[in-house]
Amino acid sequence: MTQSPFQYRHGDVLIAPVAALPAGAVPRTGLVLAHGEHTGHSHRIRESGAASLYVYGKELYLLVSAPTATVVHEEHRPIELPVGVYRVWQQREYTPSAIRTVVD
Amino acid sequence: MFSINARGRHLRKPAAQAPPAAEPAAPYSTRPPSAPAPTYPLVPPTGPVRATPEVARALLLSGRQPDELIVSGALRLNGEPRLRELPRFLECTHLEVNDCPNLELLPERLRATSVQAARTAVRELTGDWLVRETLNLSGNRQLRRLPERLTARALDVSSCSLLVQLPATIHLTHWLEVAGSGLTGLPSGLRVNIHWQGTAVDERTAFRPEDLKAVDILNVRNVTRRRVLLERFGLDRFVQEVGGLIIDRDRDAGGERQLLSIPLEGDEPIVALRVICPSTAHTYVLRVPPHLRTCRRAAAWLAGFENEHDYRPLIET
């Protein structure tokens, strides 16, 4: 995949603009980008109706259909995303036995 | 006509509708022979259904299962979304129902050589289970309760995060795997080897990692065991207690970040990026592959990039 020119980082969640949704991406309900396993907090889009989520295989995509949508979380400052399509993923961390997704 | 079965959750047709009264009446009637015939239909006595694995499988997947089933071999139903329940009484050699996402009801009386029942929808197990070898219940994230009478050679309850207690009368002879379970200790009478991700650990490591000391971890010679202890202890706390060589430092949105290296005897060093979250001002320590030598490369790797030039955060909060 061609790398995006830049990314947004919201805690352990990364968001990068992409050209388009992959063909065959399936809509996913809700606007939660990632749940906090221990805290119960979540990274999510604040404005309902401004965006929608899609999954393609194990990858998550975000379609911002309003002029802007805001990524919020109880502990992180909000980030405003302009209209467009984004890929969303989480930070990873290394262990000698496996590489894992970071969970907060 | 429908009635709720003994376990109270599923609707099921009665076992039989109005069989001929004459045939089964005698052994079950408490009335004297001269009494008038009962006016309600009698249900014939039904013993256990005996079946081959193939027949048992077809029966269970059809949803028309008997209350009591004896299978003359292994019952393998892994990954079967149609499976919602198993018979109340079940006997087989090996039972395999891993990854059955709708399986909620397991037997109340189970006799098996081994049981693989990982990642199902089961919430509670009750009754009397005798498993001669391993009982694997790992990844049952809704599971809160194990059978009152449970005997097994080995039990795996890893990742059963809602399971906080084992039954007081549980009988295990070899090992108990507990990584990621909700358990906070063992019943007082239980003496069994405790495993964390397959590695033997003591009760303190398994249930009271806050009582460990960083120096205890450094002194553990066995690499696998040391890795488990480190995971239980927490990398943040470990770095806080033992420090580390700063091999690189720079600044990001949160302030100064440092790449630390902690040498370990007989194992690869711990290399970790210490960063400050720009929103919360909390410090996080995240481990990266040991060959990385700069904060920039480490931060890019954590974000999923092998090449540091591909990681260009526009906004970090």
C-alpha cells in the first residue's frame, strides 16, 4: 500500500488519509475506532452522521462525509478530521515472542 | 405445545406426544392395578441415546438432541455456528467445541477423556464434570462459573477474564493455566502447578505481581520465566526501578523522549521508547525490537512503519 504523506496520532490510535475505500469494504456499525480494554474509554467520532466505519479484512476505514468530524477520547485532546477517507489502526509493541497491538 | 427445558433457557417440544398408554404404564405407575387408568398421557422411559460420532454430530447440529447422549468416540464440532447447546448428560472420548460462537449450554454431567471448549458463548457451567486429561476453557470471555464438581488432570482458563473464583471442591492433579483470567487466588485446598502462558509460575507471580521486585526478575536465570515475570510486573515499573542506558533522546509533541536499553543476561536486551503523552502528561514505556537505535525509528516502528521516513505525524494528542 502506498504510504500516506502524513498521519494523525490520537493516543495509541493512528489515522491516515487514503485515496478511496477498498472495493468490497463492509460497513460497520457505530463510530468507535478503538476501545480501551482496561479503562472502558474509547476513541470515537463525536458527531453521529458525520462519518461511518468500514472493515476490509482486518483493516478499519473511516469515511468522513461531513466537512469535518472530531475524534474524541476521555483522556486525549480532540482531533478534527476533514472530509475524506482514512485508514485507522493501532500502535504495536514488541515482545520477544510476539508483536502485539497496544491496549490501554 | 412447548415447555421450557430443565435448564430454563430454550424452548423445546415435549419428548413425545401421547404414546399408547398401555405399554409403559406398569413400571412407572404407583397406582394399584385396580385403579382407573390415568387420564394424562404417559411419557415412555427413555434411556441414554448411544451413537457413533457421525450420528451424534448430525443429531446435535439438527437441534433435535437427546437429554442423554453416549458417543462411541470423539465428538468434533469446532467452529460450528449452528451449535447452541449440548445434551444435559454427555459421555464421549474427546469433546471439541472450540470457536462455536453461539454455544451457550454445556452438559450438567460430562464424562470425557479431554475437552476443548475454547471461545464459546458459555456464561455458566454447572453440575458434575469428570475430564480425565485436559479441559480447555480458554478465551471464554463471558464465563463466570465452573461446575460445582469438577475433576480434571489439567485446566486452562486463560483469558476468561470474568472468572474470578474456582469452585471450592475442584480437583486438579497436574496444572492450571491462568494467564489473563480473573482469578485472584486458588481455593484453599487446591495444590496444583500454576501456569502463565505455559510457563510454571508461583502464586505471587500469577496473582500478586505487585509483590514482586525488579531485582527478583533480573536474577531469574531462565529466559522464558523471566519474560513472564517481566510481563506480570509491567515494563513501566521495571524501567522505573532498574533504569536503563539512554541510547538516544529527542523531542516530540509530548516533550523529551528517550530510547532505553536494559541488558539482560542470556537474553536479548530490552529496548524501549519512553514517551510523554502530550494530552495526559503520563509517561509510557513501549518495548521495540532490540536492533532499533534511534527514538525516531522506534516511534515509527510503534506506529507500524518499518521506515522512519514513512511516519510523519501531522497532529499528536
